[in-house]
Amino acid sequence: MTVVHWADITPEIIAPGRTRYLAHTDDLMVVVIDFEDGPHAEPDPPHDHPHQQITYVAEGQLLFFVDGEPHALGPGDLITVPGGVPHTIQLRSRRARLVDTFTPVRAEFLRSG
């Protein structure tokens, strides 16, 4: 069992204005990503991975593109992304918080050491 207390962590900086922190089991991962760098005129470059993904929008407004199709999302919305499907976001607000769930665990997100 793992408990992650916000007061005890330092989120990882993944890009200017973007941080993340996470928790995981052997088969499931939850990643909280904070964006402070919006809004954007264009979407981020698309990416894909073999992991299944569900994203919950905790804060902010964005377009979430799945296989090129845009979906307007805001607080409380959820979207699913099958493994291997290209996807990306375009921030429409200055700030956003996304909660991503992945299975299997994205090993490349785990800090070494």
C-alpha cells in the first residue's frame, strides 16, 4: 500500500509550466498533471502508447483530441483512450489539472533512484 500526501511530495517538472505526481500498484497507475502554461493556440504534438488511459478533468478547459477528433472537456468530464491510438490536448484555459489512469503501469514515468 502507498499513501501520497500532497504536503510531502515535490511534483516532477515535466516541461515549463507542467508538473506531475503519481501513485501506482503493480498493474495500475494514477498520474496528476498540473498545467500552468495555457491557453494554447494549437494542440500539443500527438503521441500514443500501448497503455489504456482514462483521463478525468479536475480543473480547466481543453480540447482533447483522440485519433484527430476534438472533444471539448471541462471540470468533471472523463475521456477514455485505447492503447495505441494517437491523442493530445490543447489547453483553452490558463490552468488545468488532469488525472490520468493507465494500465499497465507506464514504467517510463517512474523516477529512478
